[in-house]
Amino acid sequence: MIKASLDRTKGILHVRPSGPLGEDDFAMLSELADPYIAKKGELSGLMIEVERFPGWKNLAGMLDHFRFVRNHHRKIRRVALVSDARIGRIAERFARHFIAATVKRFPSGQAGEAKKWLIGDE
């Protein structure tokens, strides 16, 4: 399950996974992001706030997650991962090899700093 919102003034998609990820989650993210991308060309950033990686509901959820990344990673300038989870440190290094966006991890509680970085106000 994912809660998400799009800041249309800054071009930031804010995602908060809270349970196993399914097909409907990535359909919802596409419905939020795609019209904005069609109009503006890209998102300034994607902020993922997660306590721990929740896994997927099923194989279809995992495949839709990979499809979402494949279809969007060149249309997102920066990705901020806000998490203290061990997977966050690994994901920061691992993602650099597979996605075009710049990825940076922030400790939990620093969503404000992450947002500043996403919009370029470091």
C-alpha cells in the first residue's frame, strides 16, 4: 500500500509506502505523475519516505514496480530516499547503476531537507 501526493508547484512526487506493494499502487502513482510529466516534461523529484521496505503483495506487484521504474526513471531528475533502514543505504548505491536520476539518502525525520535538495535549494 502506498500513500502519495504530487506537489504540482515544485514538481515533487511524495511517496510513503506502508504495506506490501501491489499493482494498484503503481497504477495510482502513474495517474499522479504521468499528466504532470506530459505537461512539464519531467518531475523535479521523487521523495520516498519509508521506515522499512514493505515488499510486494505478489509477483504482479513486483513486476509493476519494475515497469514503473523503467518507464519513469529518465523523467525524474532526483530521488530522495528518507529512511534509516539498512536497505536505504544499499539502495542509494545500487540505484545509481540502474536509473538516470540522482539518488540521495536522508535520515528519517529529514523530509524537509530532502525536499530542499529535490528542488535544488541545498
